[in-house]
Amino acid sequence: MTSPRTDLSAFAAGLAARLPGNWTSEYHRHPTSKDQFPTAGRLWDAGHVDYIVSQHVLGHDAVLNGPAGEQLYVTDRPLYRHQFVVAPLEPKGFKPHQISPVHEPNGISVPNDPVRAAAAVTRRVLPRYRAALDAVRHNAFGQPEPPHRQPAPEVAQTLTLVWYPDGVVGAPYDSVPEEARMTLFGCNFQYEPHEFAFVLPASYSPKERALLVQLAAQRLTLQGIGVNFRRAAPSRLPLRHQPPRARCRRWCPPPRIPPPAGRTRSGLAEN
């Protein structure tokens, strides 16, 4: 734990007395490391003050309360005996979706002279802090409730695009709604009669394939056609590497099974 400095309480009180308006100071000691986090967790800083609080166990801090609900966090700057840090705290009573879009006003390092520190805080911290507070209040007025994402509307037709083991993306012909076929053609899908399917060939690079699939999905959803994605069950040989007979449909005769060795087609053993 960083050894607490004995002058923080007096410094914070002197700083509060010199800020514009009616400011008060509250000094807190932290017997254990976890005691610093309820206040430090509200730190409105994405710079070195946040780093100090996250990386060091601080034995104390002070909170300055301003005339319009402002709150400033004051604590030691480790390794710099003649400096403190001052940073804004997030306002209470607001919801995360109202605070998170606002850029952090951030804090600064100040000398241990309350007069010089008050001048730096007044010039460099309070204008950004008050602008951030105004933005939060504006968000609260315009968005009292979180902007929850709405579910997609129900669709009458869906298309399932399948990733096949050989890298091809496609769908069997019978599963493609008629209204979707020209859209697939416009996204470089091809109809392969011997496979009885619309396919996006594996000759495209992974990046090109991803962009074309994304484009097809966007266009189909704009048509009111739902799009699903599935991976085909693995097979012993990818479709493109199977013999042509295995890819024939309907008209292909069944393969002939050769007779066992030593027998003729009539079933009699050869001499």
C-alpha cells in the first residue's frame, strides 16, 4: 500500500476554498484496499488518474462537492511527493446509457500549493467537466430509458445458406425461394445443374466470399426474406471430389456390383 501523505486533508480543504462558488471537502481514509473502490469506481477519467487508481492501493482520498452537483476526486500522485491528482467523478442518478456516450472530461496533476492547484483546476478541468455534465443531462432528457434492440419481424420465407466441407457456400435449389434466386445471381452465386444447387464457388478468396455472403444477406433481408446459416455435415469426400456418378440425381442408374472373384455372371465357378 502507498504510504498516505499527511497533508491531503489540508490540501483538499484549501483547494475547495479557492474554487469558484461554494465548494466543500470530504476527507476519507481507507483501512483496506477495497475501501477505495466505491468512490474510485466513479472516476470520470480515461487517462493517468484512472491508471493511478487501478494500479496503486491508496490509503485515502478526498471528494470536493460543488455548487451544482459537481464532484472532484483528489488523491496522491504516487512517486511525486509535491503533486496531487484531481479528476471529475461521474454524476449520480443517471443511467449508463446516458453517461457512456459522453467523452470523459479527465483529470490533471496539480502542485501541492492550493492556490496554484485551484487556478489549474478552474482553467483546465471545470470547463470540460461542466460541458460533460450538460451532455449527460441532455441525454437523460432525450433518452430516459435504454434504447433496447427490438427483435426482427416475422418473415414468411427463409433461405438457409450452407457452408460445405469443400469451402463452397450455397443452398439446394428446392430450398431457395423463387424471389431470392435473382438476388443470389446478382451476388455472384451460380446455379450448378449437376449439383442441383446455387453455389458461391470456393475459387473466391475467404474475404471475397464473406463480402458476397454479407451482401446477399443484406439484400435478401431487405426483400423480407429471412436468412439462416448452417454448416453441412462432414462427409468422407467433399462433394467436388466425389466421382461424377455420386453427384448425379434422379436419372443416374444404380452402380453395378462386380461378382466375387472366381465366379462368372451366371454364378458358376470358372475352371
